[in-house]
Amino acid sequence: MMGIAALLLAWAIGWPWVRASQACGGLRPRWMAWILETLLALPVGLAATAALSFALLWAGLGAPAAVHTADGLLAVCGIVGWVLRRNAGNEPDEAPEPPAFKWTWLPALAFGVGLLLFVAAFFAFTNGNPQGNWDAWSSWNLRAKFLTDASTWRLAITPENGLANADAPLLWPSVVARGWVYGGVLGDPCVPIFASLLFSVAIPLLAGFALALLRAPALGWLGGVILLASTPLWRQAPGQYADTPVGCLILASLIVAALAERKNWDPGALALSGLLAALAASAKNEGAVFFVLLAGTLVWQARGKAAAWLGGSLPALLLAIGFPLFLAPKTAGLSFGLLADLGRGGVVLRNFLDSLIQLGEFPAHPVLLFAALAFVLKLRSPRGPWWPLIVPALLVLADLIVLWITPPTIGWQIDTALDRKMVQVIAPLLFAGVLLVRAPESLPEPAEPQDRSEARSRRRKQR
Amino acid sequence: MPSQDHTTGARALAGVAAVAVVALFGALQQYGLSDQYASQFRDPFHVMAQQERLQPVLARIPVTEKVGYFSDLPAGDLAEQAAFAYTQYAIAPRVLVPWTAKVKPVWWIGALSANDANLAAAGRDRGMVLVENLGNSVGLYRREGR
């Protein structure tokens, strides 16, 4: 139980950071903005406490000291930031009222039921498989066990003992190790299970509430339930791999960047988006690619204001750069000469198309559902913001190119990696796509006459 | 050009209702597939069982000590690879080294495939003493001559 409490504590530590950023300031309705704020605190808190505790372990602290110092430092900094910036959010409320649509309850109900089914399926899997999928116990959680002791943590980056993926970033194992250090029960499956559940449930909820606030509640709940029709999310969520946390961090960073644009590239929100992107880069190599893509897009869109994004990213970026530079074992690099091998490119493309087809079950395939939504409701005019769509689309392209130029010795990745990669990009793609769709709105009701006499006099006048 | 940010009327209702219902149907389909998978595969490699089996004896072995591993499964076999990997997970943060490694640790874990395997004899053949029979043909051994 202490392990689970540690995860909830990390979530709570993230909250003043989100609050201080004022990313959700001015959004209406307020209760929904508060929920979005709380949801954003989850990836911030869980990832930031894990990243800093690992950095302190690397710096020479014992595992419990590293975990407690990281929590204390982040809690104090977050609360100080919140106190200092608490008046910054008292700006006039400029957000327009969401459009009234009296059938909003229908997608809300579908989203709610879909989410319950998702949680039920998650527990059905973990009841029989508390150890997660193969890579969870043979690599990710194994490395987490090494990280629970100052005398053994370097084994998490030592490939000599047959450890797979010893060069992979350590953020996700650090999340799990932190829970085990608090709980005192090494290998307690409740910690990776609960952490996976939090990150995976946060993905549809973040997409749903962000769309509900940025566009309209009906579009938010529709976006959420379309996401819940995608196979990779269901298949990967209980597997306890790093792909689900990375997907959550990527989505959260993109959402906060979109929230920053709404307030003329608010520096607080941009800094939070930068922090989340750098944490994604500390979690998996795909996160690092996303970091570069979002940085470039924001420089293009926000110009000089993107400096705040870079500033916010710096603390976690140091870890993301330092890990492969000074700590991770050197592995076979990418082989750009393979780009000449068009047959290999064809295999990658075919596997990508296969994974696109397997993204959902007919007729509830997410691509078909989104296409139907965009066709019936139409796209916004003048067009909505396209840049959030460009970032995950380029991330997919980068993933495919990386698979193309991956050395043949690990060529099996072409067959297995795409399903996992889909869980990183499906939510950001859907979020950005639904941002471009028109919101459904009910026609205004004809005004009722105030009383019968007024109606009579009106009729008399008409005669 | 007038701003077109909303869609109204029957078109909006039809779009929202159709997508919501079909997407919920999709979630139901996914639930069915996940449930079916979960009932078919329940810890296929017995990872948790191995962890529970080894947990009581791990207190005897310092976390910095390497632990040896031998098995009678054919080398390179998927079952052998899985057994080595889940035993490594069970004893971590201690490092598990295979029988073929140059380093010869004090503590060893032997996993035999036959249900009625003679654990003590398997240890004797390798110069080890059986310290504890952990059940399911898994034994904790100590290398002799230290």
C-alpha cells in the first residue's frame, strides 16, 4: 500500500507545478479546468520525482535518500512557484462559453462507459498477469529492481550480464523503483501495475478534457471514446512498458503547448510544456525525437516566446542529454546507408500499413471514426491550428525512418515495435485532429412570449 | 469569409450520435478481445511463482553477490531463456550468471525440468551442496570448497 501511496504523493507533488504554470487559467467551465489541471499533475509529478531521484542516485546519494530528497525539493519548489504566481491567474476571464449542445450527454455516456470497460479489462489482464508482458519483467522492472540500491543501480545500464535494452533511458524504471523504495517490498507488482494504470487512464482523460475545454465538451468526449476504440491502447496499457508513460508525457506536453497558444504563448504554460517534453525525452528515445520536433514547431510558431519553453525544459533536458552521453552503454548506431535499401523501406511501410489497419476493429476503427466525425461536422473555417497535428505526424515519419535505418541485427524491431509506437502517437494525433473539427451546436430555441396577454397583443398587432 | 466554427441541427446530432455509438461499440469489442486474451494467458512463464518461491531464501544472499544458475533445459531453447530471465528477475538486484560463465559464485539456483528430479544429485554432479529444496524442481545450492 505504501508503494501506491508513493505514486499518489508524486501526483500531488506535480499539482502546484501545474498550478504555478497557469496553463489552465481562464478556461471555462472552472470545474473542468480544475480536473484538467489535476490530470496534468499526474505526468508532471510521477515523471519529475522519478527523474530527479535518479539524478540524485547518479550523484551518489543512497536510494531512499535520493527518493525523499527529490520529493522534498520538488514539493518545496512547486509550492513556492505556486505562491509566487498565484495572482498571475487573476486575469479577466476571456474564454468563450462552450457552445450549447443538448445531446452532449450521449458522447459523455459513451466515454464514461468506455473508460469503465477499459479499467475493467486492465484489471482482468493484470489479475492473471501481474508481472506484465515479457519486456516488463525481463528489462523495465528488472532495471527498476537494480535502481532500488545505491550499490547495484549501475547494473541497470550494464549489458554484460545479458540485460536487454541497457541503453534505454531510465525514467520509467525510476518511477517503479521509487514506489518500491517507499513501500519497502522489492518486486511488489502493485507498484508497476498501479503506475501503468494511472498513465494509461490519464491518456483518454487528458485528451477528452483538453478537447472539451479548448473546443466543446461533446467533441472532447467523442475524442476520448474514439481513442478508447484503438487497439494498441488496450493491448499496451497493462503490459508495464515505458511506451504508455511516454505517450502520456507526449500528449500532455502537446496539450499544454496548445493551451499556451490560446493565451498568446503564455510563458508559464510554455515552460510546463517544455518540462513535459524533456521528461518524455528522459523516458524513451522517441520522446527525444518528439522534443526536437516540438521545439522546432514552437520556434516556427511562437518565435522568440519559445525561449520560455526551452527554459522550462532545461532541468530535465540535462538528464535526457547526460544519460546517453555519460552513462548509457554505447550500442550499434543507426545505419544511414540502409536508406538505399528500398526493399527494407518497403517492409517498414507494409508493417506500418498493417499496424494502421490493426489500430481498431471494423467498423469502430479510430481512423474511420475520426474521418466520419470530420466529414459530418466539417472542418473549421478559417482553419484551426494545424501545428499540433504536424508534430505527431512527423514523429510517426521519424519512427518509420528510424526503423528503416535500424541495423539488421535488431531488424526484428520492424515487426514488433510499431504496435508500441502507436500508443505513443495515437492520442496526440487524435487530439490535434479533433481540434480542427467544428463543434456541434444546438439551434437556439425560439423565444417564448412572457405571458398570454403579450402573445395576444402581438397577434393583434400582426393582424 | 464568415467564421464557421460550429455545425448545427440534425447534421450535428446525427454525426455525434453515430460516432459515439460506434466508438462505444469499438470499446466493447476491445473489452471482449482483452478479456479473451486475459483468460487464455495467465502468467505463461510463471514469473510470479518463481519470485514467490525464491523470496524466502534471498535474505541469505547479499544484494551485491552474484548468483549462479544451471538448468537441464537445452541451451538456446525459448523455455531455457525464459527460465533464466525470470529467475534473474526474481533474485534482482543480485546478478544471475549462467553455468557457462567464467565466474563461479558461492550461491547457485538449479532448475530442473523433471517433476521428480533428484536435486541433490544434480548439485553433487556440479560440485555443489543442496541447501534448500524450493519446490517445483528448483533448488538453492552452495558451491563446495570455499
